[in-house]
Amino acid sequence: MFDLEKAIKEWKRKLRKNPAYEDGDIEELESHLRDRIETLEAESYTEQQAFDIAANEVGDINRIGTELSKTRIKGNRPSTHWKESSGISSLLPNYFKIAWRNLILRKGYTVINIIGLSIGLAACILIALYVQHEWSYDTFHENADRSYRVLREFDIPDLQTTISSTPSALAPAVMENLASVERAVRIQMDSPVVGYGLEKFVEPSFLIADDGFFEIFSFDLLEGTSHLDRPNTVMITQRMVPKYFGEENPIGKSLLVGNREMEITGVLTDPPSNSHLDFDFIASMNTRELNWGRNNFQTYLLLTPEYSLNNVIKEIGELILSQSGSGNQLAGNDFIPHLQPLTGIYLGQGVSVDIGSEGNIQYLYLFIALAVFIVILACINFMNLATARSMERAREVGMRKTLGGNRTQIAFQFLGESLLMAFLASALAIILNYIALPFLNAISGTSIAFTDFLTLKNSVLLLSITILTGLLAGGYPAFILSRFQPSQVLKSVFRSEGNSFLRKSLVVFQFAISITLLAGTGIIHKQIQFMKRSGLGFNPNDVLLIKQANFLGQNHTPFINELSKISGVENVTSGFSVPGTFFINSMWQPDTPDADAHNLDYSFVNFDYVETLDLEVIAGRSFSRSFRSDSFAVMLNEAAVKDFGWSPDEAVNHKILRGTTEYDIIGVLRDFNYRSLHAEVYPLALFGPRQRPRYVALRINPEADLPRIIEEVQAGWKQFSSLTLEYSFLADDLKTQYEAEDRLIKVFGSFSGLAIFIGCLGLFGLAAFMVIQRTKEIGIRKVLGATTTQIVQLVSTDLLKLVAFGFLIAIPVAWFIMNQWLESFAYKTEVSWEVFLITGLIAFTIALITVSGQAIRAAYMNPVKSLKSE
């Protein structure tokens, strides 16, 4: 019975008898022989027939050996002995089959490349999904391409800003006067108490909208009707049904909203995660108030298909100007209209006061660049290992050319190998993406589903990235290694100094990128910690906030009195606003003759507000129950006093006015950061207790029994309200101002870690190959008495030098980029040398661990075995 393996073994034995054949030649000829046998077997030949035909096509062994000897001696191109009609033509359809065999034969090389490429592609896919999600906001609305939101820009002394709040009269006037507007809709956010039966809840996501809302917004209706044309009607989302009605059908039932009953006319699906509007209720707009002076509505427009955006903006501007002089106090420079595309709201920048969620387009550009860099790093690994193996592959190229292969065929063989590896990595990347997606959702605050990836667009994108990655990664070995001349490589005189320089350059570039990302992560973390720990001008620690205090009504004062009796509570106060929340904004006139009005943030606060937040009074006094007139008194911060042109001591002798109402300035506060540290301290006015407060604040003794105090606060709340108590700590609430940066550090840091891992994976492969290349040298050095430490140093030094060069390049790049990023903060840390020192130590430590493993293995190699193998 014919034994194929025995026949091949005998055939190779005959090859070895001829001194013209080297090990690499025999390996290459065997590969061709096996490929041809597989092809013939697929054509229904028996094993014996296939072997005989393939061996015959290779040609006479001795004759080929003679040609090889001539090539090595004279440098002449040999004649083709592999039959052109069958041998070469059979190679072309078998590129991937040969590539597969090469990958199997070099398992370590294959594993390193596929893991590096798959992690790079998986990271790229994850970032692409995140960016795609962020850019997909509001694109699901059917008429999104012609839907806009009206923005109001102020361009007056002391106030240059843009807000999304507009007058209630704007939408009806636009519908009546502008032919290019198909529909104009007002919406308003509210936080009423909603009740059904005995259940009552404060609902912060309560939307009030005009009829026509669903002509602009395509939120899906589950049951009922999607009309808001009748007063006192409301629609609820799917997630609210079990909260109020359990298993009951809510259609036709009524909810008590504040003091009004509202009939439920429809149930909507929950707003998708990529909607800038997130709501639980949509109630009909009952107000018919047409007021041009109050900016308390959002105005959305649906334009006709033939609209001209510039003309619409011009017509709205003319409409606003037509209201000047009619007692509405409108002027062209305090209402410059802009139209913001519906799909651009989430990533829109420069809107001072907004509703709904908001992203940061600059961070998306940063993530896109990160994805590109990670893929480049993975490709560099492939190229580095390919060039490192150039001596080994050069002999293969020489053998192929000896057998008649041309440069194009050899280039396609290498490209086929890299593309096969890229597709294997792509398949593994999809699996990794499925595993890692929950982690991405957790750190980025998104709810991306794996099914979001399974679209035709994403499939084409992944296929394109895979092919591009394969071409980039295999381009160098395909077009450079295929140029090798058999007259050089088969005579063993080939050298790869040029490849060595390229390889070193790529390692330097790779670690320059990785260290830049690592340093950037460190600086972002330092800035976030700086903002969280910076002196805010007040003390937010140990301050308990009680929310929805405005629903206490007449019970507000008794509730505060009850809280002040609790042991461990040092101060109790209340206010319409507290640091980190919304402050009202308006123009105020100083009592100085002919002086211009100035824009101020302001709020109404109760007694002990200054003491509870530990604010510093630098002139005058704080609010006091001893002065009945303090209800019409005001305290300014330093920024406001400076804006009015007074010194702190001068300010307490002045007043500020709004219309004909005057407010005495009784004190000046040192500036404190009631906004986030993204912005400088703005002029602020705190007015005495006149308006119903939304928050109650308690300063608690840090040594007091906190759980007991919270229990007593809850008991006190139950005495005066049937609502569930909602509370938090001010210090924790202030940290939420930096959620975007927190997400940035988590996402950016995670992918920076992947970049470092990919770089070290390539470094590991290069170190392993370097050990193989220097096996004989290491053996000789050990025989001559070299120590383990000297061997480790020998193998590690060259590669660590490349990491050092990458570090030197990364320092100025990271310094420049991060300084630009820090410009977006009014209060920022410095890019200090400590960050780069720590980053450098981390990079060197990781690189040393990566390289030293191979170096130690080389140091413990048996020198006798090493020299014998050579």
C-alpha cells in the first residue's frame, strides 16, 4: 500500500544527498510538492498518482541542484524547471492555501500577529460604534433633515452668549407669518407632582408640547392617539405604565398633575438612547400666553421641502424686529436668531442654557484619531515582524524565483498571506467586540447593542478596514521582499541593514504614539482630580441637600425648624439654587446715573445660606432675621462688584435696580465657583428670601452619626409631605459636572492601555526573533564566560533604546496636544514634568518586562546546543 509521507521523506532524502540544496531550499520545494499533490487529489487522482505527477513536474533533482549551484556561484538567473503550463498556473489559485500552511508552520509569529491585529480591529470597531452612536442622535426622526431649533444670541454690552430658550410668542408668530415654515412647536420641561390614586411622585422628565409635536419628532406610538390638540391631555411612555397602573390599561384614565386632572390619550415607546429629548410624559400645551419678554420655551421648526435656510433666518430676524417698540423690550442685538439642525443639537457647542443631553464633538475627533492610531500600531507589528524575518523569507523568495516565480506572483503570495491573517484577526475581533461591548457601555454611559453592529453599513466598513489593514500590513513584505535577487540570497550574502533601520524606526514611532496616549491619559486624570479637589471658595463637604423642597408649600418654614432641632445639624438653609444647579440670568441696572445695565446670574436664598455653605463675606454683612428689609436686599460676589466698577466697600453703599424695584446691597462675597471649573466665576447676585426655594441644605457635623441624622430627616419630611424624600450630598453632586471628563478618562485610558499592549506584543515578537538570530553569538559569549546579567543586557539594550527614542519624541507632542486641550478649562492644572517621568517609567517597565522574558530565556540556553544548531 502506498505511503505518501514515506514517499515524501525518501524524496527529501535524495535532495539532502545533493550538497547544492540547503535546508531552506528543501523546505520550499516540499511546500510546492505538497501543494501540487493536494491540487491533483482534488482532481480525483490517487495519492500515488498525484505524488508521481508532482515529483515529475518539479523536475530532475540533480539538474535543479546544478542550476542552484550556478546561481550561487555566478549570480545568473536559472531556467524554469517547474512546468510553466501546470506548476505556475497551479500556484495562482492556491495563494491562500499556501499562506495557511505558512501560518501553521510559524505558529508563534502567527499568534502574535493575529492577536495584535484582532485587538487593534476590535478596538477600532468599539470606537466606531461609540462614535456612530454619538453622531446618530435624532437621525431616527422622519423629517430630521428639515427640522431645526431656534437659538437666541445676545450681543449686548456685558453679555455675549447664545441660549436655546425663546419667547412663548415666537412659535405662533412664525407659523402665522413665514410661508417656509410648515410647523412651529413650543416645548417646555417641568417637574410637577404626578399622582394616581394614593401614589404621588415628583416627575422631573415631564414635557409640555404644542400640537404638531409628532410632525417633527418621530417617537413611536404603542396605543391610543398621538395628538396634543385637546387641553388637559397627556401621553406617557411605556416605562411609566407599570409604575402607576401595573397591569391596567392606562388609556382613558386620568392623572393628577399638580392641581389638574389630565386624561391619558396614548402610550409611547421609551425615547431611544440617541434622542436629545428624554421624557416620561408629554402633556398638551394649555397656555395661550403670547409673551415676547420671557424666554421660557424651546421652539422647533419644520421647514417646507423648498426652504432656503438663510431666507428663513432673515425672515425670523425681521419678525423679531417688528416687535421692537411695542412694549416687548425687544431689540435686534438682544435676539439674533439662529437655526440649529435637529441632528446637530446633541453635539452642538456654545449653547449656554439647554435642555436634554449634550455631547462633545472634540472628544469624538479624539476617539477617531485614537482608533486610527491603534490600527496603525497593529499594522506596524505585522510589518516589523515581517521585516525581522526578511532573511528567512528572502531564501524563500530566492527559491521561488529559481523555480520560475516572478515578482508579481510572489508579491501576491505575500499579500494573500497578510490578507488571510487580517480576515482571521477580523473574525476574532468580532468575538472580542461582543465580549467587550458591555464594558464599553459601562465606562461610557451608553447603551449600544451588539445588533447595532450587524448592519450592512458596518459590515462594509469592517470589510474595508480589514482589507485596508491587510494591504497596509502586508504591503512592505509584498513589494520589498519580492525584489530580492536569488543570486544574492541563495549565496547567503544578503543583508537587511535597510530593513533593520525601517524596523527600528517603526518601533520608535509605535512607542512614541503609545507613550503620547499614556501621557495624555495621565494629564486628563490630573486635570479631573484638580477640578474635584480645587478650592471652590466654599465648603461642599458634609452638606446634605434635600430636593423638591418647593412642593412643601406653606410647610417649608416648619420643616426647616424641625430639621434645626436634630442633633448634629449645625446649620439649615434653603434656596432656589445651590452651587452646581441652575441659576437665573438677567440684566440689572446700577444706581449710578447713566450707567449701563449688566448681566448677572442670580438666585433667591434663605437666611443662613452664607453660613451653611461656608461662604466668605469680604464687605458688609450676610442676611439676618434681625432686618426685615433683607427680603429686598442683595449680596454680590467680587466679579459682579468689579463689573459695576465699584470696590467691595463702595458696593455696600449702592443699590441695583430692575425696572422700578430697588435692592440694597448689604454685603459682598468672595468669588466662589458655583459653576463648574470649565468657566470663570460669573457675576452673581444672591437676593433675600422671597421666592419659594427648591432646595434645603443642612451642614452636618462630620463627627455626628450620619445614618441617624438621615433617619430623622426622613421622619421630619414625612410629617410635612406625602412625597418620597430625595436627597444627595452637595460634594457628590458637584462631581457630576465632570462626567464627560470622567467618561473620557475611562474610555481614553482603556484604549491607551490597549495601544501599549499592542506595542509590547510587537516588542515581544521582535525580542524572540532577535534571540533566534543571535543564538550562535549568545552561545559563544556563554562559552567565553558571559554571565546571565550580561546576556540579558545584550538582548534588551537595543530594544530599550528604541523605547527611549520614542519617549523623547512623545514628550513635546503630548505637551503641545494636552496644553491645547487644557485651554477649554478656565481653571486648569499644569503639564508638569512629573507626568512624563511617571509615564516614562511605566513605559520602560512594561517594555523591560516584555523584553526580559525572552532575554532570560536566551541567557539560560545550553551553549553546546546553540552552537550545534548553527
